[in-house]
Amino acid sequence: MAMDREERRLARVEDAYGVISVYEVEDYRFLEFGDAIEQSCTFTADPSWLEYDYTRAMLVGALCHPHPESALFLGLGAGTLTQACLKFLPLEDVEAIELRADVPRLAMEYLGLDDDPRLYVRIGDALELLPTAEKADLIFVDLYTDYGPGVGHLAWGFLEKCQQQLNPGGWLVINQWAADDGRPLGAALLRGLYHRHYWELPVKEGNVILLVPADLEQSLDQDAVGDRAAALATRLGYSLEYLIKAIRPAS
């Protein structure tokens, strides 16, 4: 966080990929990789609360689907987005693939991740395990390390398979790094791969959320997304309208 904070370390583990830590600052807990690289933020009173714009923007991506029943999360982190989707969407079957075994353990122990019977977590590399996952109405790609986005965020074959893993009418939601010009990392690759048929949602954290439909016949109904968000606003405790207004065609 940019502000000064008095933090208390709750956990620290090392694995083959480096250090994972959990810190507490007042009403919040943070999952950090490496040297204080913040990965997730959890409001301890409500672990489904989405504190940052990029997670709220990914929820906007979920609202592109009128009635999602299944979701696949590639990268779990503290599980706040997963919990929000389980709480606010009509999901029946949710799978998460997480590279590091300690992440879901720490999320359950310190970050409020529920042992929801609809949620199945597998440990391993998403690039390798994706073909063995069930097809889903929603797929979220959020594969970050302490050095930045994982290789999957620029891997043509992997990103292509993510789209192919969608059910008809499904949506792929990618938390993509933003380049200096405000475009998503790998913009030229993405334009070619998805035939410019996707939408972008830039957020203040410096990321661009990509909203990719299952096929070229499918379009984004921004008004319908706004209606779904408005219907949820009271339960969410915040409005998503400012994010929906920021959605733009592929650049």
C-alpha cells in the first residue's frame, strides 16, 4: 500500500517459488509474495468485499453473463473474487487452479476463504492443468508472481485454450498488465488472437481487464451489465457504474 501502515505479520512460508506472507493492518489482511509485493487484500469483516478496482472490474466481467452456473479461476490468491462470485452469482460449480499449495491453505486460515461445497481447488500450473478442467461459463485469468504477470498472460496457445474452454455464451475475464500507453500488455498478440473482438476495462491500479466472449457472434450488452450491477449494488455495498462506463472496444 502507498500509505504508511503499522503491520503485523501473521504468517510466512517459503516454497520452491519464494516467500509467501500474510500481514494484518487494522481491518485488512494482505497476501504478499516475495519482497512485499501485494497480491490480495481482504477486509476481515467481509472476505467477499472487493477493495480494489481491478477485482471489481473482474466482477463486472462476470456480469457479462446473464446467468452463469460454472466458473474457473486460474490463480486463486486470497480468494476474495472467488468468494464474491460465489456470494453474488448463481454459481453451482466453481474450480480454482492455484500454483502454490500454501496459498489456499493460508487463504483459509487467515484470509477468510470459506470451505464452500461448490468450490474445488486444484494445485498445479494452470498452463498444464487447463485442458483437464471442466468447461465453464466464466473463466478468470489472474496469474501473477512477485515479478509481475505470469507467462500465461502472453502465451498465445494458453490464451486460445482459455477461450476454447468456455461454454457457449461464456466470458473470459483476464487481469492484464497495462503498458505505458495504457493499452494491455501484448495488445498486438491479443488483437490477432481474438480478432479484435473483445472489450477493455482500464482500472486505476494500472491494469486493464479484458472481457473476451466465447465466439465472434457474441457481443457485450453494456446496458444489461449495468442493470445486473444496479440490482446487486445494495448487497455489494458499492456501485459498479463508474467501471461499466469505462468499458471500451479493443484498442
